[in-house]
Amino acid sequence: MSIFKIICVCFGVILLSVVKVCERRNNSNQESTQIRIINNTRHKLTQLSLFSMKFGDLYPNDTSQYKALKFNQLKDDDMIYCLQDGEGLGRYVMLPDSTAKYFTYSLDSVSNGILYLSSFVEK
């Protein structure tokens, strides 16, 4: 085998290994972070969606179930959407840190068609 072929094979193996490690890291971080939504507003919020994941409806002071975060930045929105009395509301949100096991988005109020929220890591 020529030295060129050996170098090509070694480079291919290294490249494949790096790709596999990156895939595992992305999948394990996304699956390990559990997210939920708390409705601290005085309004019923319907058709809630966060990171293109459906969360259903939340009444005032309701909390959704935790869901495993599955986010693909090429396909999914880093937004929360909902309807309040038929009016569409949306807001960009921050992705949780990849080391967070549980992360909560709190919908704090709706005023003049603007959705106010906060977020925090659960301990």
C-alpha cells in the first residue's frame, strides 16, 4: 500500500470519528434537557408551541409536563407561540444551556399583545 493511501485511510477514520462524537454530543445534550412551561398569566393560552414542539393549552397557573428538548436549528424555531382569545402571540426565547437537566419557561403576563416571560434552570 502506498503512503498516500495510508494517509487517506487514516484521515478518513479520524474524520469519521470526529463526526460520530459530534453527533453523540448533540443528541445526548438535547435528549437530556427536559423543558416545561408555566402559565403565570391570568389568561387561558391555547395551542402553545415551543421550539416547534406542541405543548397544548394551559389555563392560568397551569404547568405543562416536562418534554425532552429536541431542537434542530435548521428546521425548528427558537420561539414560543400561543393564542390568547384568538390573538396570536410569539416571542423569541433563549435555548437552555446544554448542561441543564430541567429548564422552565414561565409565561408571566400578557399586556397590549406582548407576551412577557422569564426562564430558569431547575435545581
